[in-house]
Amino acid sequence: MRFVLLCLSLTLSATPSWSQEAIGLAAPDEVADSGLLQHILPRFSLKTGIRVIADDAGVLVLETEPPGDPVFARDGVIYHLRIEQDAKHERFRDWLLSDIGKRTVESYAPEQGTPFSASFDIAAVETETVIDGDTLRGEELSMTHCGRCHVIGPKNRMNGLGSTPSFAVLRAMPDWSERFEAFFALNPHPSFTQIDGLTPPFDPQRPSPIYPVEMTLDDLEAILAFVSVITAADLGAPLQLQ
């Protein structure tokens, strides 16, 4: 009998899912009380040999708001999994996001309430791009270097070229920051623009056709900061860019 118990003890201690320290998973009450964790966690451990248990003080955390990876939803609430930089944590997250993990979540039928879903859409949140920098200096530099062609604002609203979009119109474009960051490479700017330490010198055989625009990277950053805070033009329907 002692031999049998010893063999059983050795077998359990040699099994990965029993021998290693468990990883705790904290979850909101509505998830913990639903029975979902008791359904999915043993199946994950059986599949991978990594023990994850329900634990209010766990290092893995399920929350109803970001940050974290959205893993399942119920009654319109999306639950996000927050993990630490650990291979076992990542394995659990990847399993939840895999087809088999999703099927495991959706196969659970709670005694009360609606089932959980692992298939849902995340609404994209549009964020406003604001660039740190000296906006006042950026406005002055914009007037000096760009105001000869572009309308920068009320100060030169009558001086821009009719064929050249104003800063407000450019600011309304979805890719405005990329356009301004690389303006010196977009026609017609390369033929008359020099960014110190960035653009190559003009070809002596092809000098600038107009008085050149010369600035530093710090100047460009100040202009970007200024453009990031100006009011975009209201162009009505979304732009159809080609």
C-alpha cells in the first residue's frame, strides 16, 4: 500500500500542471461568479501544463476597460486581460485568443445569464495628434518659410496661392502629420527646400528656381507643433484621397 501511495505521489509531482506554482487570475465578480473560470482554466492547464487558478490577488487580471487584450464579452461588456512580461502569461493570453480558446469560452453555458462570446468588434477610438514643441515659434517659421505659397491663418489669408492648399485644409487630411513631416520630399518642395543635416545639397546644375527654404530639424518640429494645434478646415464629407 505504501508503495502504491509513493508511486501516486511521484506521478502527481512529476505532472507539470501539479508540480509548478500556480498563476493567479483576478476577475470581476460577474465573471468569477458565472463559473466561466472553473470551465476554462482546467482545460488550459490540461492542454499546456501551466496552472492558472482564480485568485483575487492574481498577477493576471481581467478588467472591463483597457489596457489589456480583449478576450471575451458578455452583455455588451468586453473583458480585457492584463499580463506581465512572462512567457507563461503570454501563453495563456495566446490560448484565449486562439480558435480553441474561443471555442472553449463559447462552449460554456452558465446556469444564469447569457453566455460569453469570444467574437466581437472593437470600436476604433480616434485620437487627436498633438505634437510637443514651441507653437509660437512654429507659427512664425510657418509664416516665414511657407506663407509665400500657403495660407497659414488669418494673418496672411489673402496672400496664399490659389492652387496651394491652406494649412487648415492640410490639417483636415487624415495623414496630415505624415505630409508635414516629409513635406521636403513631396513635390514641388524638393526643388527649393533644404533641411540642415537631412536633405542633400542642390545639384549645381539645377539650382533652386526660387529663393530656397532653409531650415533645421528643430524648425520643422516647431512647425509640426504649431500645425497640430490649429483648427482643421471643415471640408464636409470625408476626403477621397488618391
